[in-house]
Amino acid sequence: MPRRLERVAATPPEAPPLGLLGYFTATDHKKIGVLTVTTSLILFFVYGGMAITMRVQLAQPNQALVPANMYDQLFTVHGAGMIFTVITPIALGLGVYMIPLQIGAPGIAAPRTVLLGYWLNVCGAIALLSGFFTGNGAAQDGWYSYTPLSSSVYTPGPGQSLWVVAGFLSVTGMMCMAVPMLWTVLRMRAPGVTPLRLPVFCWSEIVSCLMVVAAFPSLLAAVGLVAYGRTNPAIFSNDIWDIAYQQLFWFYGHPVVYVMFFPFAGVVVESLATFAGRRYNSYKPTVIALLMFAALSMSVYGHHMFTTGQIANDYYSLTSICLIIPAGIEYFGYIGTIIGGRIRWTTSFLFSLGFVVQFLIGGLTGVMLGTTVLDYNFHGTYFVVGHFHYTLFGGSVFGLMAGIYLWFPKVTGYLLDERLGKVHFWLMALGTNTAFMPMLILGFTGLPRRVSTYAPGYGFGTLSAISTAGAFIIGIAMAVFVVNVIRSLVRKVPAGPDPWGGHSLEWATSSPPPRYNFVAVPPVHSYAPLLDLRLEAEKDAQVDKQGSPA
């Protein structure tokens, strides 16, 4: 162990404050990670309630269950909240918890900065939701808050200003989490943990953090422009500022999609390899593919602006379509790991398979939207809504659930109920496709997005009703998940340190891990050190058996 880690491990821990105060002020990376994921999951249910309300409003034509102004607030806060304060924090929060464990470190670099990032995100969520309690209501210009619509001329009142505050706080918080994680991987790895011995999940977090550092400051500039425009609305009388805002916003807005995707792709790699009982296929190509994704993500944002006529459409179309190359590499790795494996059909494995299938739909529809001539037709329709929900729900949320069922025993020391877990999975799979596949068809037939109702006679009613039914099935699935978590915490079925036969270092310590994670770090000779030890033990046992007298 390096001397700096020996000093940390030898330092007696300070007596933490008792109760919830101790948890909310702890500098233990594991507690910060649990806080981040748990808080974001609570917000997930809040914003999910908004989604169900919108789906009820759209279930049939000419409904007036929700006023148009309130509907605009719901879809704005739902979209901004899910991206700013739910999926992105969960993606990074998993890394806050797992990265030090997977690299054999006793903690995370700059833990107070990471804790600050958590609290900034909480304050951002409070700011966003508090808009509903102002006289003019919450922000209502979409999660992107395009100018000049977001200026004080068209959106008076504090709701839109609170969107600016929420975006600034949440994005700053995510940067406070990302930088220490990069420093942790760079400087705190245990002996033997070289860059190409890091688990794929670690690499997925590394590239996510690199994109946070490179792209997220762009949103700070964008919200600064909105803030200035709300006090000086005359600036938006010149169209050049509207295009400048979109350039700044989407330079953040597309890389954040990959920040919300990569960590869950890494989770799926860990789950598939563990429950296929074999080493992950295509390790180095997958690492290269992740780095390619990160580089290309900075050069494809313009496909969100094809219809403005102010960008080089051919260039952005080419770079967008090139994304299928690293995506294909990853999918070959998934398939190669599964084929020939000794499959254990656990809930985590099922959610990983769901991720692989459903994110493929999201990815292929993304290639369609990256093709200029198709985007001209689909840009303002429900096809786009279906696409990004397949990406962020059918993909990221399924990857998250795969991670929860995989790592819940490590975090709590208790097992989730596998029977309830499988019910949860099948309801989620049914609900996801019932809710979002009709959106793709509705967009193809012309239903515009961002509308609170639609006229009868266009054939939109039946598919909209089916989509609404799917939203309710998802709600039931999430209720089953909550019941499973509560039941498991009450029944407390012990998991042991390694219930799954994991491959990476987090399974080499107790469940839950001690304050400084490890008593001793096992030798590391590859990206699957515990699998190496098991295979070596099996080989030694076989040699002993062959050498013993008959």
C-alpha cells in the first residue's frame, strides 16, 4: 500500500454526529453515494408523478384535465428535473460509491467537495420545484428554455429565474463530484491497479467525468446568458443571441446524454460478466469505444439544430452517424460475454438484457434523427420523445436497476427478494414498451410534441391511450420495487461479502464495507482480480486431485 494510503488507513476516524445529521454531513464516500442515489430516486418518483399526470391529460383528444399553462410547467420541470437532478446525479453517485472500492482505495479524494456537490444538487432541485409555489408558476419553456421565449418579456415571474438557479446549482454540483472522482482514479489506485486493469465500470465513470469537465461549463454560460437576458430582454431582439444560446446549451445538452448513459453501460458490463460466469469479452476494444464515444460526443451536438439552418448540417450528420462504430463495439462485447456463459437468470441479469435490447431501439432511432432529411420530418414530433425515453428510461433506468439489484447486497448487507425483482422487471419491460413504442408511431404519423391536447379525427387517440396505460404499468412496477426494498430492509436476509461471485475488488471486503473499505487488498493482475483468484484456486485444486494417490 502506498505511504499516503497507509497514513489515511492509520488515522483514527473522527466521531461522527449521531443520527440523520451524521449521515447528511458525512465525508465517507459510501454515505455520500447512498445519499445521492437515494435522494435522486425520491425525486424520480416526484417527476414521475408529473409524467403520469401529463399522460392522463393526453390519453384522449380535447381533454382539459390540466390547464395548458400548468401542462407547460409540468413538462418543463419533469424534463429539467430528470436530467439536472435525477439521472445525472445517480450516474455520478454510483461512481462516488463504487470507484474507491473498485480501485482498492480507502476513500475518495476531496470528500468535502463531493459532499458539497450533493448539497448543491439538492438546492437545485428545491429551486426548480419551488417555482410551483410562486404567483406565476414554475418554468414553462421546456427543459432547454430557448431564448427569447425564456426572457422576462414572454415568461414573467420568478419561475423561469428559478430554472436558471436550478441549472446553475445542479451542474456546478455535478462538477464538484466529477473532478474528485478523476483525481481518485489518477492518484489513489491500489498497487497493481494499472489503467488497463480498471473494471469497465470505472472506465465508464472516467469518460463521464471527463465530459462533465469539458461540457458542463457550457451550460453555466448558457444559463448566465438567460439570466442576463431576463434583466436586459433587448439583447434577444437580435437572432444571433438566440443561436448562440442554442450552441452553448446543446454543447452541454448532448454530452450530458452520454454522462447519463455511460455509467449504466458500465453497470451492465459488470452484471453480464458476473452472471454469465466468465470474463468480460472485448475489454480493450470497449475501453477504446468509450473514449471514442466521449470524443465524438463533443462534436455531434449540432444535430439538435438541423432545422435552424445556421450550422454545418452535413458535418454534424456525419459525426452523429459515426457513433454507431463505438456503439457496435460495445454491443459485440455484450453479446460475446453472454454467448457460451453459464447464465444465472437473476433480476440484475434480466435488467441488463432489457438494457441491451431497449437501448438498441433508442440508439437506432437516434441514428435516424442524426440523418438530416429524416430529422426535418421528425424534429418537432413525438418521435423525438419516444427516442429519448427509450434511451434514458429503456436504457439508463434499466441499467440503474441492474446495478441496484447487483450492488444492494454490498451497500446494505442484505439481499433483495428475487421473486419480487422478476415481477418488477417484467412489469417494467411491459410498461416501457407499451408507453414509448406508441410515441414513435405517433411521431411518425405527425403528432407534435409540446402540446397539451390535440384535435380528434387524426387517429392519435388510441395510441395515446395505450401509451398512458404503459405509464401506469411503469408506476406499478416502481411500486413493486419500493415494496421489495422495504421488505428486504425489514427481513434482513444476510448477503455475505460476495453473494454473486463477483469479479472486481468491491466484493473482496465486507458487506457493507468498513469505514476505510479494506483490511487488505487482494493482488491485482487483471481487470477481474477475484475471478483470477477463483480460477487459480480451481486450477490448484485440480492439480492436487490429479496428484493424489488413487
